[in-house]
Amino acid sequence: MGKKPIRTVTILCLIISGALASCASGFDLSTSLQDEPRKVSSGEEPNCGKTRLDIVSGSENKIYAADIQDWGCNNGIQIVFWWKGSVDIARILGNSNQYVNYNAAMAANSLWHRLGDEDNILRHEESIYTSPIVFVAEHQTGITDSLGWDDNTLTLDEIVSAAEEGKITFGITSATQSNSGNNMYMAILDLARKQAGYTNEPTLTAEMLQDPAVTSYIKRVLNQVERSSASTGFLGEVFQKQYPNLTGVFVYETVAIEAIRNLEMEGIRDEDLPRIYYVMDAIAEANAPLAMIGHDGVSEKQEEAFLELQTWLLSDEGQQMLFNRGARVSNLNTYSQEEIDRVFSPDTTGVDIGLVLMAAPIPREPEIIRSAMNFYQSEWRRASCTAIVTDHSGSMNDEVVISDETGKIEYTTGAAQLTQALSRLLDQQEASEYYLQASSGDYLVVIPFTNIVDPYEIVEIEGNDPATYKEKLAIINNIPFGGGTDMYEGAQYALEYISDNCTQEQLPAIILMTDGKSGGRLRRLERDWKNYQEETGYSVPIYNITFGNADESQLDEIAELTLGDVFDGSKDLWNAFAKAKGNN
């Protein structure tokens, strides 16, 4: 590989400083994947720039956000990122009342732009970088050696067969909530349709989704999922925390590299570190499109600023920044082996830049993608067993003031917010708008708590009959609020119900919502949780939702114990519930 050509402006920087340094554009060429980027929160406004750009973006781009903002400040542009999930971005682009709040969209994959852009408002779309989805697997117990996985390439069948034989476990993100999960799902579907004999058509069709051979194969793969997640980054963290108990996960190459480096810093020996594998018959990737949202509120100056930003990101200098953070850029083959070693550490991680990767085609028709997502959610995914533990203490009746990201203020109560959130989650028509509808194999139990749990107020729902959900929802909405707060008692009941009702075909999870500091003790919950883990071999994640005066430290302890997460419901309780349920 030849040495990457360096632009004249960069050479001047090197001559002046004798090392990699900041150039006139404001980009620091010395950044690399090992440098921890400044975290940029949603809606964070840098104190600079005359022209403002609001970009609705997938969380995959957080690693680049600080560098992009710094470039903007040095070029008179205030760049504000709003972090949203893939489904949320598609919904925003499909709603004129929402997309007017933004000037640009940067989802992880162009399919989310296509799904949402019903008004044809996107302009100047360009792919900024790519990141393949890989299978990163533990290398500590010797299982990968015993399977003969000596090379860095695998077939999907090798992974699935090993899981069916009980030799490995693996995790993958949700095909309806996460871009990486959706892209991998579409690649698996593409493989399934080829194996079913559809080799003459260029991509998936509506007819193929109805073919029993396609259905059988996709169910075979998804039935082996041991851990699901709504976020690729979170799944990477779970893989690290469980190492080496969860054999492998399907994540972005950048996430896999980060996990390996973190485990290395934790003291895992080089020979025991995970290895990256490329699933050659089911290649999927993010293509990071950046497009302007061309509504009437975008000024001429904002369009000029957008095009200036896009031009920089596609320039040698912008591509260098993305490369330094681990992205595969368009001129990747021009970088020296020394630079590739610095960024990707192929000897340690198993990354293979020279490997030719042909991503599976994704249908251009939005209706086929939507149909495939609905089949996944309501029929094909591994069934879930979910306990929703809700705070019904007296403080839920207190008035609270909430505001959305546009500054709109609403006076409400925790009880009203909870009723609304559960209504949207349990009403199957509304839930389906967010791809959160139940499947026929699902089990759900709602456990209200105060300082005690009243067993007569616990509501169970099996299957996905819409009428049953509406009937049960009416019962739940009539449960009164009043009394103290003991969320640990509620969580213990949840474990008991999961233990008694979950089958081996279902993935269990608990969603715990509270609005105040809890009485009770973590120790009893910890004992019961570990007992379940020892009996079943499965770690039930608890996804915690904060509201009102919830003690986040208590919820953080539960999340840390159970390999769960914490979601902020203080501004939008429904959104927090949707994110939590999207994990299962």
C-alpha cells in the first residue's frame, strides 16, 4: 500500500510544528481512536458560529461529533447534534411538524432516510463513511479454537450451527430499533432468499417474505439470539462486562475494536482477547448518509453552511478525521500500513482492511423494508418475557413540569405520564407505529408497587391479541396511586413471575420505573437475581426508568448488577419506556 497523499496545507502544518497539528480549518490531525473524544450531549450548543445547523443524527456518530463541532466553530458554523434512534429519525423525517426543527439528517444508513422521507424533503445526500458489521467473539475459553475458527472469516451457518449445538451464545441488536440489527437482519434475509432459490432477482421482494423456506431460515437464526439490545454501543458494553460468558456479538467494526481495547486495558492477555470475524455470506454495513432537510425554514446561509460541512467531511482532511476515529473512508487504500496499524491494530483485533466486503443489497422500496420489520417484530424474532414494574406511590400524583427539546412546557403528573406511556405501549395499534408490538409467543406482566406489592393488582398478558391487551390495559389504568415506595419489592416479584412463567424459548427482561428514593434493600434483590442466574444460566437485565425525584444512584446499582441500563424519563416517560422495551 502506498503512502497517503498529504495536502499542501497539511505539509505546512507539519513543517511549522514538526508533528501532526491543527491546520487552518481547525481540525486536529493528531486525533486517533485511542484518544477519548469529548462527549457531545443531545442539543449541546457550542459557544461559537454565526450560522446554526441542527443535525438529527444516530448515536453511531457520537465519536465524531466533537471534531465536527470544533471544525464548525473554526469556520463560523454552530453545529448542534440531536441524538435519536434510527426509527425516531425515520419518524421525524415523515412528520412536517417535527422535521422543521432540523436542518440536516445523518442516520446510520440511508434506508432510514428512505423510510421517512415521504415528502421528498432531503437534499444533497452523500455517504460520508462506512462501517461493516462484524462478529466479535471471545478467545479466552478456547471455544473458537475448538470450532476451528482460525481464519478471520466465517459463514453465518458456522455461527448458528455452533449456537444450536450449545457450544456458543451470541447477541444481536433489534432489527426494528437499531441500525446495526436492521442491516444485519436484511443481510440474513438476503442470504435466506438466495438459499430458497431466488438467485435471479437482485434483491428481496414482498413475495419472498411469504416463502416458507425464507421464513424457516430467518426463524432458525433469530431463535438462537441469547441477548438482544436496542443499541449497538450498549451491546458492546454488555459483551465486555460479561466477558467471556457471552461468546460473541454482531456489532460495528468500530464498536468491536473499542471493546477489544477496553478489555486489553482491563488486563486481559493478548492471546485471550476477542477476535473479529467477517461473516462473508451476510455482509452488512452502515453507510452514514448526510443530507440536508430542505424545508422552507432553511435559509440560504444554512444551505451554504451545510454544503461547506459536507464538502469538508468528504475532503482528505475530513476523511482523515473519520479514519482516525476508526471509520472506513473512501480513500482507505491510500493509507500506509503504519497508519492502519495505529488506528485499527489488526494484529490485536483481527481487523482486515484488505478484505473485499460486498454488502448485501437492501431493497429500495420502503414498503418492503417496513413489511420485513413487521414480520420480524410480530412473527420471527425470539419471543420475549417481560415484567414491567411501575411506581404507584402517592408522589406520582404530584404536579411536575416537563419540557421537550423545542422548549415547549407541559404541566402534568407522574400518574398521567405513566398512564399515557403504558397506553401507547400496550395498545397494539399504537405500539406497531414504533415497531414495539407483541408476538404470539410473548408473555408480559405489569407489577404495580408502592411500599408493598398487592398480588391482586398484578396483570398478566399472553400472546398478542389486541382485544386482550385493551381489556388488560383498562384494568391497569384503574389501579390507584398512593403510599410509599419500595421498588426492590416490585423487582423481586418480577423475578418470581419470570421464573414461574418464562420458557426457554423466550428472552426475559425487567423494566423498572420509579419517581422517588426507594425504601427496601438491594441485597435481597441481588440474592434473588443471582439465584435465578445460577438456576437458569441467564442474567436477566433490568432496564430502569427515572422520573421525578428518583434516586439515580439506586437505579445505577441495579443496572450494574443485572447488566441493564438506565433511561431518563423525566422529560418524556413514553420515550424512555419505548427505549427500554426496544431491548427485548
